[in-house]
Amino acid sequence: MTDYAHTPVMLDETLTLLGPREKNELMVDANTGEGGHSYAFLSNYSDLKIVAVDADIDIIAIAKRRLEQFVDRVHFYCGWSHDFFADYPAEIKRPNSILFDLGISSYHYKNSGKGFTFEKDEFLDMRIDSTQGLTAADLLARLPERELADLLYNNAQERYSRRIASSIVESRQKSTITTTSALADLVYRAVPASYRHGQIHPATKTFQALRIAVNGELSRLPSLLEAAFRVLEPGGRLGVISFHSLEDRIVKNFFRAMNRDCTCPENAPICKCAGRRSVNLLTKKGVTPAEDEIERNPPSRSARLRVAEKILDGDDND
């Protein structure tokens, strides 16, 4: 296979900021996808080793084929990143760098058949790991109207969340909503006429919000960053590529909190953190793609890369 659905973003920037500075370093590519970032790192750094993590068994198979020439330097873990970092394998040394490429690969939209896009008529699954959890169709069938509205607003800032939720509840009393085309048509009819002809399809945010909910993309992110940071070797670097403002805000706030001289809660009567920063911020405002990359790969336009360098472990007092 030589053609891949997904084009990895900001390759040059990630290579520069997360590339090894010593011999025999270990990197964790925590959202491997089709293996684009891993391929670039392994190609450019001949003694770097990588643990490639992804929850989708099908996309892991693609990454394995892509990276087969580096078989002696890459190890694959099929599962969620938060599980991997929460129970970090004892036989693997602590990583010198960790890369999170958040969101969904283009592969999932184009080739997974899981209902991530309304451009194809597919079952509303949206689970990256198809072996566990509720599908998008399950959420549409089970959630009360208010919870549906909150989901659409909180995960995607959908301005017509209440109208759409009301329409979903009314529609499911007659028949279940199980396909992408049925949901897209329902949203189209639910929103005002002026909203139907904007720059994006009126169902775009609804699909985004459901995908985020199904895969716990926002709810898991704070604990995921904390677990990855604990595992990271002191002096190592943690890089996160996000694709929308809600993700980026969580990442920014996490790095900012770790960069404070005092990390105790504001209402804590006594400082117990010894007043020491845990990270150096290497990208204080985040890095965005260059104009030529956006021209070549339009989906990259919303990407933002933030990188922090770990100074010490949480229990270091030296």
C-alpha cells in the first residue's frame, strides 16, 4: 500500500520539537493512525525506537504495513492511550518524547465504514474501538432530550442544539435513527433555512459532537495528559496536536498549570508543591501550520501544536 487516506500535519515542526537529542531514545506515538508521524521519525532518526499506540485494530494493521521496514525499532500497542499510560508496561523504559495527534484520522472518514461522515450512507457507529462502548445510534436512541442538547452544545457549540435535540426525540418515537443519511436529513430539516446554506453542512457539528461523546475525546483528555506526563522521563518532551478549540483549551490549561511556580489549588492553606515548575513551555502560543502546508492539506488549517519539556517528576524535591 502506497496511498494513505490521512496526511500527517506539521511534520517538520514535530520533528524539530520532539526529535531525539541523545542516542537510543524512546518515543510514544500515542495516536498512531496510519503511521505517518512514526514513519517520519523513524526515517529521520536511525536509532530512535517507537511504541505506536492506537485503539483501532484496522488502522493499526495499516500502520504495521507502512512501518514494516522498521520492524526492529517499533512496537505496536492496540488499545486506548489512557489505558496504555495508566498501566505503563514495566518492561519498557520511560519515553523521552510523547506525541498526541488528537481527533480523528481521515481514514476514519473515508475508509472505516463507521458512520463518521454524512457524505456516505453508513450505520451510525463512530466507535474507534468497535469492541466496546455505545454507538452514536445508541446515544440518539437513549439520551433524554436535555442531555442530547447539552451534548451538542458542549462538544461542538452547536447553536441550534435544542431544536436538533427536540427533533431527534420526536423522530425516534416513530422510528430509530441508525444511519448517517437519516441523521443528516433530520438536522437539515430541524435548523432554520438560513443555517442550511452556510459554509459547512448544518449537520457537521452534530456529527462532531456525537463522535467526541462516543469516544470520550474531551472527557478523557485531562486524565490522559496527566498519565502521560507521569510516565514521561524527566527532560523529555510532550507534544500535542489539537484540531479544535475545546481540545486546545484543555491542553493549554494543563501545560499552563504545570508551568506555574506553585501548582497548589488557589484555596489551599499551605503550599505543598515546594513551589517548583514541572515543565518548560517550548511553544507558549502554540504552533500552527505554514501557509504552504494549508494549501497542500486544507484539513491542517485548524491544527495547533503545543510542546512542553518535563523538568521533574511530581514527587521530586531535590
